[in-house]
Amino acid sequence: MSTTATEPTPAPVPADSPRSQASARRRLDPNRPSTLSRWGVIAILTLSAVYFLLPLWWMVMASIKPGGRQFEEPGLWFNGFDFFGNVKALLEINDGIFPRWMLNSIAYAGISAVIGTLLSAMAGNALAKYRFRGRGLVFGIILAAVLIPKVMFTLPLFLMFNSVGLLNNPLAVILPSVVSPFGVYLARIFAAQSVPDEVIEAARIDGASEGKIFFRLSVPMMAPALVTIFLFQCVEVWNNYLLPLMVLNDTSMQPVTVGLVGWAGSNGQQAPAGLIIVGAFLSVIPLVVAFLSLQRFWPAGLTAGAIK
């Protein structure tokens, strides 16, 4: 008489086990990406980060190497340390012109960004909260201006400033930089979403003037957008090269971007290449400081519950 062996029945998986919970999540969310898809996204993001950060890493490594070793192997790793000596030499070359360039860039970018942000906030708030004839046409023109590269205005601006005698004047750099169609567009969108009409009407009933409503109510509610506009303006003016090159012939008035390129010109022997790299590294630091110091203003939702 033969006996048939029976296979043991697998023990049921507890409902609260991680495997059971993962299966339940997959059933509830069929569109949830698979593990392979997540790893693919992580790989693409990692390659993108390496692609963008590798030149910055090389610049840091080249800046801290002793003079004359910036282009020696290993290019992406340490080969001695003399960063402070390089900075000292950079600050002394050409009678200390580099600190003047940095101050010029800080002044141009700071003044232009502050005025440009204020103008963008005013224009965006007006387009979002006031009803007037031609509002749609004005907003359409602003959107069209966003699509036009600013480099196309460089030659007309040069001819205009030359005719009014503003060449070699800081206003030739600041005045065109305070106008930001993208800043107006961003301020208009954010004002429409973050500044409730009920709050404005309540302030008007209480007798507040339009200026007080804007500066005491609208500006705090638009803070994340205004910080973003300020940073975009600051970076744009800081990196601007062609306009300052054409309207500022005096070396002492040029920003750091024009000055460093002038050092590395075709006759190129005005400064060692290693010091130019150190100058490029130092010119990035103010922008990094600005981003790190203003990032706390970015979180949205500052007006959550404002209507209550």
C-alpha cells in the first residue's frame, strides 16, 4: 500500500508584515513606479548632477593648488594647498583691481535686483488685482517680451546711451537691468493666487490706502515670489557680460565678468591663468551666499488661513 507525500502548506503572511503592506500599496496604486524605474530616475539625476558639478569641483581644486600647478595632474584632486596665497596674489595684481571689480558687480547686481523686484511686484500686483482697460493687452506684451533675448537690445541701448552721454556711467548698466518681463509675469501669477481679494477689500473698508495695502499686506504675502525674482535678477545682472563690455570702457568701472575676460584676452598676458581661475571661483561665492541666506523665504503657504 503506497502513501502519497503531501507538501506542507506555506504559512500565511501576516497582514501587518512589510511584504503584505507593500503588496497592498501596489494594488491600491497601480501607477506607482517600479523599482527599476526609480533606479533609472536616480541614475539619470546622478549623472546630471555630476555633469553640472564636475566643472565647479575642478575650479575649486584648481583654486587651492599652488601657483603654476593648476593644470598639472591630478586635475580633479589635491596637488598641494596654497589657496590663501593665491587670493593674496589675486588681490595685489594690477594695483588691486579685482576687489574693485567685485564691488562693482555687487553694486550693479544689488541695486538692479532691489529696484527691479520692487517694480515687478508693483506691476504684477496691478495686473492681478486691478481692472482697467487694456489689461490683457499689457499682459500679452509682457509675455511677448519674455520671449525676446535681452542680447538683442544691447546695440540699441549702446546707441541710445551714447546719444545721451551715459557711456562709462553705472546707470548704463543699472537702468536696463531693472526691467524684468519675467519678474512681472511671475509677480502677477503669484499675486493672483496668494493675495486674497477679501483681505484687500477688508483693508479698504478699514480705510487703508492703496500704498499701505500693497506694502503692508501684498508684499508680505508675495514674499516667496519676490525672493525668487530678486535672485533671478541678481544672477542675471551678475552674469551679464555684453552690455557692460559695450557701455563701460573704464576698467575701474567694469564688473568682475568683464574684468576676468579682459585678463584672459587674446593678448592674454595681463594675469596668470591660475589667478583667473581663482578670481572665477571667488566671483561665484556671493551668489552662493545669496541663495543660502534667502532660501528660508521660499517655502510657500505663507498666507495659509489668511482669510479666516
